[in-house]
Amino acid sequence: MDRHLTDADMTLFTQLRMTAFGKTVIDLANDPACDEWTFSQKIFHALDKEITAREQRRTQKLLKASRSPNPDACVEEIRYLPDRNRGS
């Protein structure tokens, strides 16, 4: 069987709910620059892309569910002013 992956094969990856993995595998299969990669390197690269995409989707889902007034807020950007706790 000597068939190359194309964008037409994305429906199979979508059905498997592995769109990022599928897109990466198709890109790797059609990119001559990756011909020197081993099979394992290609698979691990595609798996990494899928895991990253899933984590990003989960984070976005949680942010949306939080109904935060500022979903772009970042803990590292909190500014603690010296007189913050000095009250009345």
C-alpha cells in the first residue's frame, strides 16, 4: 500500500477526535524537511501537538464556564500595593 496522507484523510482523524494529531501527521507526511525524522519522532511530535491542543481546549472551556469578567487576567500580574492592608 503506497498511499500518502492528504487533507481528505482529516475526516477520519476528526471522527476519532484527534484533529491536531491528524493535521500534524498529514503535515509531516507531506513535508520533505521531515523525511529524515524517524517514525517514532513523527508520532511523538504529533502526540505532543494533540495533547497541547486538548489542554488548550480544556483551559478555554473552563475559562468560559467561569464567567470571569476578565478571562485574560493573570496571577503573575497581580500588583500588591504597600498600603493595601492599611485600613481605617
